[in-house]
Amino acid sequence: MNEQRSLLLLTWNEHFFRKTAALSVMFLGLSFFGACNNKNNKPQQEAVPVVVGTVSQKNIPYEIKNIGTVEAYNIVDVRSRVGGELKQVYFQEGQDVRKGDPLFLIDPAPYQAAMEGAKANLARDTVMARNAEESARRYAELVKKEYITQQQYDDMLTNSEALKAEVKADQATVENARLNLEYCRMTAPISGRTGSLLVHQGNMVMANASNPLVVIHQIQPIYVSFTVPEQYLSEIRQYSAAGRLTVRVYPPDEEQNMRSGELSFIDNTVDTSTGTILLKAVFPNEDKVLWPGEFVNVVILLKEIENAVVIPSQAVQAGQDGNYVFVVKSDRTVESRPVTISYRQNNEVVVEKGLEPGERVVTDGQFRLYPGARITETTALDMGKANNQ
């Protein structure tokens, strides 16, 4: 009985182990086929959201930009040529004046008296010279008849010539007195805007004093001076020789107030300490927007690049081998393509080599891209929101 029980238990154990082994083989087979199936069916790569722009072709201005300083077209320090009391001031500080407008009056009384005295001396010496000339003429006849000696005639002739010289000196004195009297009435030498009044009415003024009475700035027209790197000198000289170059200026953050003028001056030497050259442009300044001493943005137009291949500047990436862009292909993947940039203008660049008009390039989202990456297009607004999350 025990032997039968032992034999039955052995048979049951053998059956259990065989069944367990079969199940293990089955599970291993399923795992192997599952692994093979996963290997053959790769997961599809995720599309990268990017902003895309189109390569365009258009005319674009070739410009040089810098900061400039507005300068008066002409500056005059008004000084008195005569001394005396300042009797009258005919303008207000900061007033616009025209050439010839009255500015100051120096007390003319002393100079009026000096001119009257000079005229009196001239009249007296003129009469004396006329009498001496008549006497010399009479003496010429007498010396011929030997009624007087030759020495007497010579003395009379000398006296006549001396009085003529006195008359010429008196005439010069009268003219000088007349000028001094005119200098008492000071007028504007140029049209412009007056500055602060430096000497007020009632003060004594010295002739040709070191300090002016007022300073006048001519602001119509007006200059803007600026510098450019010397690398542009040859181009500036080349294009300015063909005609006047247009220069545009505007105050910082006020591009709507842009004014146009012409390049008028190229300095005759390059500043070796900065590697720049000084230029000046002249502007009509009819509305007086430009003011002396003001800093302005300067744009000098050299030429217009015709049919330029243009892309947004943010599309250009810098790599070890130079600049490149991601070009969108027809299957919505991207390729990395090297490009040659010839000129940058605001938010655009001119591509000399590497792209054709109509092609599409990635302008935002490049940091997740690689050659062959799949992309999905989005807008700059949505891209900004995604980056902020």
C-alpha cells in the first residue's frame, strides 16, 4: 500500500514539472516574439514646433549707421569794436534774429563829438591847403620874372604840399570817427538764434573784450558730424564722387522725426587712435527739429542692393564652420545648409550664397533641431507662450 502511494506521488511530481517547463518555454517564446515585434516597429519621432520664414528677393538699401552730434552751421561771438556804456539791448535772450537786425547800442555821444571835431579840422585844413596852392601858383609866375628867389618859391610849394597831406590825414580821421560812430549801433552779422545775454544794459563795455556780449548760432541750415570706421572710407569716396550721398538722422527713439540731408564733408585724415574718419552732413532744418549739441542716430545711404536674397536675421545660426540655416524640405523635415552673409540691415540679412528665393527657413526653435528632424509649424506668439511655460 505504501509502495502504491509512493509511485502515485512520483507520477504526480513528474507531471507537475513537465507542465511547468512547458509553460516556461511558452512564456519565453512569447517574450522573444514580443521583443522582435518591438524591434521591427520603431516609435515615430516627435515633431519639433518651429517658426518658419520664406526667403525673399527685393531691393534693399546699403547703409552705414552710427551716432552723430548736431552742430551749428555758423557760430558768431558778438563783441563791441568800441568802448562805452551799453545804452540799449534790442532783443530777448533766445530770440531768432535775421542778419542786419539791431542788437546793441553803445553810447554814441563821445563818438559823435569826435566826428564833428574831425570834420572841423578837415574843413580848416582844406581852406589852408587851397590858399597855399593858390600862393604857390602865384609864386611860380614871380620866380620866372625873378621878383622872388627860387628858395622862396620852393618853400611856398613845400607848404602847399604839406597842407594837402594834412587834408588827407583829416579825411582819414573823419572816416575813422564815422566808423566808430557806426560801431556804436551793433547789428546781427548772421541770421540765427541768440544765446544768453552776457552783458546787460547800463554796463560799461570795453572795445574788443575777450568775453562776447552774446553768441549767435546759425541753425538753418545745420550740420551733423559723425564718424565711421575707416573700412568704409573707400566706398564713401567712391559713391560720393558719383553724386551727393543722402544722410538721414533722427533723435533716439524718434524715428518718425527722421530728416534727410546731404554729405558735405569728409575729413582729410583718419583718426589713428580710433580708426575712424570724421564726416559732416548738412540739413535745411526748416522746422528747427535739430538742435546744436543734440545726439542723433545717423544713417548714410551708400547705394541700393538690387534683387537681394533676404532672410530674417534670426534664421542665421553660427557654427564651427561658419553661418548656417535650417531649410524646411517638402517632407516637413529640415536640413542644415551653410550660407554666406554679405550685409545686415535691421532685422534682415542679405544672403550672397546658399539660398534661393522661395525656400523656407526656420526662424525660431532651432535649438531642438538636427538634420533630418521633423517639424511642425507654429506662430511666434505660440512659440513665445511655449517657451514661457
